[in-house]
Amino acid sequence: MRQGRHRSAYRISFLFWMICFIFSFIIFLNISSLKAFITFVSFPIACLFFSLNIASFLLFGLDKIQAISCDWRVPEKILYLVTFLGGSIGSLAGMFLFRHKTRKISFQAIIALVVLVQIFIGYEILKFF
């Protein structure tokens, strides 16, 4: 029974993240005034970046709510995954705004490592432009 509940938590949390991501991506694509502010990268890539971070932020908020209510939790692997996929700013903001996973040093170390890898990759990509 426990194994089935564990798989369900993965599915529900990933589905929640995907819905938040798709919804925010559609909203950002339809905001025409945002196009004027984004000149350094293409508009769809910027919308993708903002959407990933908003969805990651909301997923950390959902996990905090679930932790308070002692209900099912978002697995840490999902939180690592959404951070790695590009939602690192949203993940960090969610961690500190919701005060969630801030006592767990191992979680913070892995998130920090992911952020450093993303910064390095971004720097290497920008060297070509």
C-alpha cells in the first residue's frame, strides 16, 4: 500500500508542476507588454524561463502546505528535477519565502550544486554569443 501511495505522490506532484508550467507559459506568451522588456533573448525562451521558475516556486509552496497538513508530500527527487530543468530561481525563492527545506543541509547542498552547474552552463553558452 505504501509503494502505491509513493508513486501517486510522484504523479500528482509532477502533474501539478506541469499544469502550473503550461498555464504560466500561456499567460506569458499572451502578455504583449512583456515583449518590450525582453530584448536580450528571444521571447519564447524568456517565457519558458519565467514559467519554469513560477511552476517550481508553486511546487515548493504546495509541498510546504502538504508538510503543515501532514498529507502526502512532493518527493525530493521531483523538487531536484524541477530545479535542474531550469527552475532554480523559483526553487530558491520558494525555499526561503516558504521557509521550506531550510533546515535540511543535504537538500540545500544539492540545490546549490545544481544552481552552480546551471550558472557554469549559462556562462559557457554566453561565451559563444
